[in-house]
Amino acid sequence: MIAQELARRADPHRTSRKSRASKRRIIVAIGLVVLTVLVTAYVFPSLTTPITSTLHSSVHCASTPQANSVEKRVALVDGLSKEFPDRDFVTNVTASASRAGYTFDYYLAEATTLGLFTNLPMLNYSLIILRTHGGFYGPLTTSQPYSNQQYVASQLLDEVGAVNVSGTVYFSMTPKGITNLLCGQFPGTVILAMGCGSDSNLANQGSAFVGRGARVLIAWDTWVGIYHSDMAYEIVAKMLLERNTIAASIQGSLARIGPDPLYGATLHYFPGTEAQFVL
């Protein structure tokens, strides 16, 4: 038996057959690996490409060509219309815009989404009023419920975030998102941010907006009550539409109602070189 086994192992034909079989198995294995990679790339292309923002793939930029100059249009983006409605504020701002000869567009909370924010530069407003919650990410807090299954790459890239408002979590756009995700350029738009703010938010958001073509951002320097913000910005918007300067409009509001009585918030603008700008 031992001799037979030794003879079998010494058979050159057996060794050759085993070698050929081994080579065939290697070739088949390599083929299967290549096929698996190709199928994966076809079925799951996101697994084989670098992570990029997914917001544009879900929310397309408006197809209407952007005009080259600002138009006499005012937008009020009212993300608080359902939770904290203020009909007097809406009515009075509408009246101020009408008297000044501006078209007025009003966006309710249901429309205050990442899609709307993404396309705002393309709509050629001269004045945009953001009546939304503020917080860590600044003025671009939506009324769109947050999901960790949406805009995953944009979240990982810190372009889109989540903001907890009284137990409900909403999507928000960061300064990086303003820089990377907005469609087109603002045509010298003045932006009024009515939500809670901070000095760092003013600088970060202001830089991002200006980098996207906005002329100036006006915002609070700390926490602020909603209805105090409504009163202050009603005055600011009216004075701006009456062709007062940025500085005069803010000072006029401060003179009439003062800082926020609870938090001491006051209005500031970015960049600081735009004090004398007039709509």
C-alpha cells in the first residue's frame, strides 16, 4: 500500500493533471471576482464613486434662465406660518412692498424646504425675508422634517444638518451648504434673517450669502422672541422699501421698540461696509 501511494504521488501525469486543474480553478475565481465588481458598479454605482452632494440629484435647480439683474420683488419665506402665525406682520409687509411698487411672494411653512432654499438665488428677489427658526446653523432652517435617509452625502459633507425645535427635528442648510448647493447667484439681494442668531452665525452665514451674490445679511446677535422679531423686522422692511439705508433702517427699528426685552438681542448686518446701501 505504501509503495502504491508513493508510486501514485510520483506519477508525472497525475501531477500535471492536478496543476492544470488548479490553474483552471484560479482562472475561474479571478473571472468571478471581476464579474462581481462589474455587477456591483452597475447596480450600486454610489459604492464605487466618491461621495458627493446628493441634494442636487433630489432637488433640481430651476430650469428658468436667471436674469442678469435684480428685480423689484420681495419674498417672505414664512417657516413659522403654521406654528406661530402672525397675520398682521404678513399684511403689513405686503402693504409696504405694494406701496413701493414691488411684487410680493409669500411662501408658507409647507413650502419652506431645502428645495426652495436651493433655488432662491434664481428667483431674482431684491429683498428676501426669512421668517424661520434660527439656532446653531443660522437662518436657513426649514420646515421639512429631518430624515437620516435623505441627502446622506450632503449631511456627511456638513452641507445639510438637523435642528431640533421643541422636540421636532427639521433639515437646515449650513454655510457650507449655501456655498456649495445653491443654484446660481443672488443678484445683490438684501436678506433679512428673523430667527435667533449669534455673532459667529452672522459672520459665517453672511460670508456664505455674500459669496453667492447677496449684498447684505441682517440678523440678530443672540436669542430673540418671535413676536419681538416680527415687530422689529416689520419696521426694517418698511424703511428699506422706502429707500432708507441699511444702517438707518436698523437704527429706526431700535429707536421705536428697543432691544429684545428678554434676551437683549439687537440687529446687525454683514458685511459692515454696506451701512449706506439703499434698495
